[in-house]
Amino acid sequence: MNHLFSLEQKVAIVTGGNGGIGKGIARGFASMGADVAIVARNSQKTESAVNEIQQEFGVPLDCYLTSPMKKRFNRWLKKFAGSWVVSISW
């Protein structure tokens, strides 16, 4: 399906992407070539999800935790300004 719909050079931000439906959405974006940022509260669960998706699809992923997230998230948005596609809150 990648040849029909590509998100290469785009960025997807998925809150709650460390499990359940949010993780499925993050995997879907990654499968289409998007760089994915997972924003969530549980650091161990988030790092595990990032590693799993990154190994499966080989696309850049990052994770941000809700408490120390604001500065890092703003830096990340500036880094990818103009290339992000969508923000999903779950």
C-alpha cells in the first residue's frame, strides 16, 4: 500500500501512542513512512512502543512524556516545521 499512499518526509504526532488504538495509529503512520512522535505519560511503555515500531518499520520515532515534554516538544516542532501531517489525540 506504500505505493498508493506515502507519508515519507512527513511527521505524525500521536498522543497516547504507547498502547491500544493510539499505538495502532502510530504503527499505521510508520508503515506509510512518516516520522512519528509518540507523546504519553508512561516512560517505560512509551520507550517500548517506540523501539518496537522503529524496529518493525525503520522510520525515525521519538517519545515525549507529558511532564518534561513541553520544551522538547516545541524544539521538535520547530525542527520539523512545515513537514508535519497530523496530530492524533487518543
